Amino acid sequence: MLARREWVRFFRQRNRVTAAIVQPLLFWLLFGTGLRGSFEGAGGQDFLQFFLPGTVALIVLFTAIFATISVIEDRREGFMQAVLVAPVGRWPVLLGKVIGGGAIAWAQAAFFLALVYAFGTAPLTLSVLPLMLLLAVMALAMCGMGMIVAWPMDSTQGFHAIMMLGLMPMWLLSGAFFPVPAATSEASLNWGQTALSWVMRANPLTYGLAEMRHLLYPSVDFAAQGFAPGSTINWTVSVLFMVAMLAIAWYLMRGSKKADLVV
């Protein structure tokens, strides 16, 4: 019922659809077109193709922000207090919020990818099936992270500030906007590039985007031009990241009694 409630609220707030789809689409078209001639990726990719997985990830991030902010609003309206006194525990409450928000994020990202395939920006292959599964994992992980921030918060302004301060650098340092720096036989990295490379490699979102590139363009050899972890590593990191975010969110909801009384 909580997941269904998220869907009802989503369709009643059409500005959320506009913000989550149109803004990343504009970013993709503007940056992709403007930097198209000054960038060449693996397999002769232009920036419009390279930036595509980052755009999909941005859709998931925006939807996670809008979905989990409803926790603060529900607490202010008294709805969350009524849910918490029900004899069901905290785990079903967390699942309802995360599955509802994650399903919305997945649907919006899938709709965007359908447009991408329709216009031929990426080849349509059987890899679309694991790609849809990967999007579900990323959506649940992002909503879990949103719940970690939203649960102890009592201010929507503070929530937005923290989420943008954390999520936007996480997105930028995931290889969405520029490749992960990597040393080659022709050039080595300076200390700044080395530090940036290790920060990006420590970012769990990097591996989700790397796998998304493999699935969108299966014929391109991304390992030929830099950091490109294998599918096993990408899936392992992405799933562990999702499990960790849900576990931490459940721990906070289960142990933070003070947050129950925040109004």
C-alpha cells in the first residue's frame, strides 16, 4: 500500500515527471551536442553516446530525491506516525517506500531508454534485459540512500542541500561526465589525476555506469582506452551497494526513536 501510495502521489504531481525527465534530457542534448566535436571515446564514440549512461543515472538520482523527500512531508502531516504504530515493524515500511520510489525511477529511466532505442542512438540487443535489471538495482540503491538522509531530517530545505551536496559530486565522479583517469603506455598520470582516479574508483556508482556502458554498447571495447572493470566486478559492487544502503536505512529506522517524533 505504501508503494501504491507513491505511485498515486507521483501521477498527481506532474511537475515531478517534468523535472526528472526533461532536465536530464536537456543536459544530454546540450552537453552532448556542444561537446560532440571535442570528444572521442572508445570505439569512436562521441560525447552524445558517452554521456548517455550518465543521463540515465541522473534520472534515477533525481527521482530518488523526489521520492524520499516524501518521508519528511509524511511525518509533518502525521501520516508516518500512524504508519509506525501499526504492528508490522519497520522493514515493511522501508520496503514500501523504497520499492515505490525505485519503481518510479525505473519506469522513468526505462521510458527514456525507449526513446533512445527508438531514435537509434544505441543498438537494440538482448542486453536490454540485464540493463533493465541493473536499473532496478541502481534505483533501489539510490532510494535507500535517500531514506538514510531523509529519515532523521526535519527540514526539506536541509534534505535538498545534503542530497545535492552528496549526490551531484557522486554522479560527476562516477565517470558520467568524463572518463576515469587511467595511465597508458603513452602517458602517465600526475598526482592530481591519480588522486581523482582513486576517488572515482572508490565510488560505487562508477561500476554501475561502467556496466551500463557495456550493456548499451556491447560491441565497444572500453578497456582499450582506460579504466573498464569486468561485468562480474560491476554487478558485485552494484548489488553490495544496494544491500548496504537498504541495511543502513533499516538500521536507522529501527534504532532512531527520536526521528519518529520529529515534526
